[in-house]
Amino acid sequence: MISSASQAVGATTYPGRGIIVGKSADGKRAVMAYFIMGRSVNSRNRVFVEQPGGIRTEAFDPSKMQDPSLIIYSPVRTIDNKIIVTNGDQTDTIHDAIGEGGGFADALMTRTFEPDAPNFTPRVSAMATFADGDFSLDMAILRAGDAAGSFCHRVFWAFEKVEAGKGYFLHTYLSDGSPIPSFTGDPETVSLGDGSAFEIADALWAGLNEDNRVSLWVCTRDLDSGRTDTAIVNKF
């Protein structure tokens, strides 16, 4: 039996940073979600804020900001008929490559996992491309090939069509740990209902571990009209 999206995000206390992309049960809307979690003060000291064409992370308390290099970025950007969602500044890499006539996979071939030994946090990315009342989906993970981070495994998935009521969930970590084990395998298939962006956000937020959840973004896009509705939940 396929787990609901809210059950899937709560299956472990620390899935890290996660992306869900799918289609509402009635088949009328695309559903996209991104969340961040944190264990350190630096990771938890963040909020999502809207910006033109997407969102960015900001420090909730600038006086507590330590190293912004891996935690301040634009998780969501749009270009042409595409919405890009990632867990780092590879959002910009993909966005700029598309703008120059390149592609999702080619852009990510220039990137690797995060340099945060010993965890070597994977970079997870997704891009929905909208056309003719539907959308296709590209997803990818860039993760360390060994415990020393001496090489990178780049894994890509291309979904030509997403079925109504289903979504794909890709996250950085399998569970909590020290070091934290990277996600392996294919994106998890989850079930989606017909709720609004706010209702989906409420359910996902409730599913995430209360101690570790930091911020959540949910967007729905009507496949006929292109209208988008967005919900953001911040712990702080």
C-alpha cells in the first residue's frame, strides 16, 4: 500500500531536506512541496520567504548565523514553463543552464554533493515542465560514492507523465545518524489527495518530526489555467 505524503515525511525523525512532486487525485493540479529540517542551531535558524518566481531561505536571527554557504539559497525558481526545486544553490545552476538552452541533467553534471564531511549531504533536485495541460518531471540526486567522499554518484529519473493521486518523494537522508546516511534507491511513491495548498501544507507539517522541522513550502498549479497557490510554514 502506498503511504500518504504526510505519512512518508514522518517515517523517520530526520529525512533532512525533501522534495515531493505529484498530481492531485482529481488530476487537475500539479502539487510541489519542499521542506527543510535541522539539528544544529545554524540549520534551524532559517525561514522561507517569497521572492519573485519562487522562494529563498533567510536567517531568522542574523546574529546567530554562522556559515551561510550551504543554508542560504533559493530552493524554488521558475523559468519559461518550468518550476525548479532543489536543496541548494544548484537551483541557480539549473535555472541558468535552461536560460542558455541547456538541460536539467547537463547542468547537474557540473555539480556534486555538499562538502560537509562526514555527512556529504546529497543534492536533490526536481524540475516540472508544463505543456498541453499536463507536466513531465525530472528528478536527480548527487551523492557521495564512498565514505570518504572521493567520488560522486549522479542518479537521474525522467517521468514522462505523473498519474493522478500520486507523487514522488526524494529526500537527502534515510534516517538520523552520525554520520547521517544518504538516501538510496528510487524516489518514494506517495499518495496525494485533492486538498488546497494550505491543507496539504498542514498535513505535511503535522507529519514532519516536531523537534527537527524548520520550514515548508507547498505550491499547487492548475494544469488548465496555470494558476498557482502557495503556502509557507515556518517554525519561527
